[in-house]
Amino acid sequence: MNKKDYDMGPERAQVTLNDLAREQGEEKFWAEHAALYDKVAALEKHYTTYQVEAMDLRPTDTVLDLGCGVGRLCIPIARRVKEVIAVDISSDMLACAQRNAKAAGLNNITFRQCDFGEAGVLEGLPKTDITVCSRIPFLSFIRPVSERTKRMVYVTGFANAPNLMQVKNDFFWGVPGNPQRQFSLDRMQGYNVFFNAVYEAGYDASVILLPDGFRADYPSVEACLEDLATLGNVPEGAWHTFESNITPFLKKTEKGVRFERKTESFLLYWATQPTLNV
């Protein structure tokens, strides 16, 4: 089986993750993956800035971050607004997010553990100026989220480019002890699904594509490999394969080596005043 370029599209990729979580139990699944997501969010820090800077955030804004995870978005957003309410189903994800917020010196984020997919939970959250949804299945929340948001809704996810699952798959391709998946390109299941659903709900959405990726600087190739190996399993005898997978994304610098795996994200956004009577 040959490795090839692939793309699942944002909705299908995230549904797969959430299906796995439901099958294994939400709390158990995300507890086991919290440390992984915390590490990945650190690798994404440089590129996350592009998404935050593309949002119309104001110093007086209150923001709701649905599915905040380890704080990848809510922490940089909190530096630009008055208050953030960050919600996630996983106590382990929230624990990481709280540590990250404390390390960033922020005290304007309120963290809440709840399943906003359950009936009545979303309606019970405070109304905010902005709602942000990152990499979650969003189609069933378009109306309720828009109705409780005063100004703008932002939805972000991987575009027609490798997502987190696919990038991790690249790193550990051919390395025993790691899932080996192939994905097929299906542009009909990309961010256009979100765009059309928002339009059908009566809102005029806009979408932009932004650079995304994973980047970190290391003093040596060995330090890079040791760090990235913690994202999966690299048994003895498989380091050469793992190194071969990582090498194309390394570049020498004056201080060592830079790892950079580029991808792309979409940012879909709309004002919450309906333009159609539907």
C-alpha cells in the first residue's frame, strides 16, 4: 500500500474523531488525547495567529469558544477582548487549557465543562458578542449559535489540505504500533458544506483560506525527532523509517533545525442578523 496525498475535508475528519470519542466514551477518549492535543497546539501556535488576526475582535467583546480544547484559540483571543467563556466536554482538556492560560498570565477566561450538544445546554450559556467554533461538527448548531450571538460567528477548520489526523499519519507511516490509514480526496465534503448550510439557514457567510501548519525550532535533528516521537510510538528498529518521514519537513537554521509541516485552514464567518426570512 503506497502512501499518497489525501484529504478528508473538515467535516468528515472531525466527525470521525467524535465518532471515536462516542464509541470509547467521551471523557475517556479526550482524557487519553489531552496531552497529545496540548503538544500539537504548541506546534500550531505560530499559525494560529493567522486565524485570530483575521477575526474582527474588539477590546469590549465577550467571546464564547465552543469546544475550546487545550486553549489553542481562546488564549490568543483573550489577549484582544474583554472576556472569554471557554467550553469543552473534557475535564482533562480544560485542565490543560487552564494551565496554559495561567502560564500566559490571563485571568479573563472562564472555563466551563459541559456537553453543548445536549438539549438545552447551549441555550443556557451566556450570550456573547462573538462565538468561535474550531474543528467541531457544527452543522446542527448553526441556528442556535447564531441566535445567541450578538455580532459574529467564526468557524474554523482544516481546508482542502492535510488535517491533524493526516499529518500524524504522515509522521508515523510505516512505523509499527501506529494506525496506518489512507484517505481519499473528496472536495465535495470540504468547507463548502459549511458555507452552503449557513447560507440555507439564512445568513450571508464569507470564507477565507489561511496558512496553517505545525512549526518548532530545535537545537538538533536528534532533539526534534525525540520530541515529535512522543506524538506516537517509535519502537526500536523503526527510527530510520520515522526519521525518513520527518526529514522532508526539516530545515537547517543558525541555531539548529526548524521543523515545519504546512497545511491550510478555512475561516468561515457571518454576521448574526439574518438576511432571509426562512
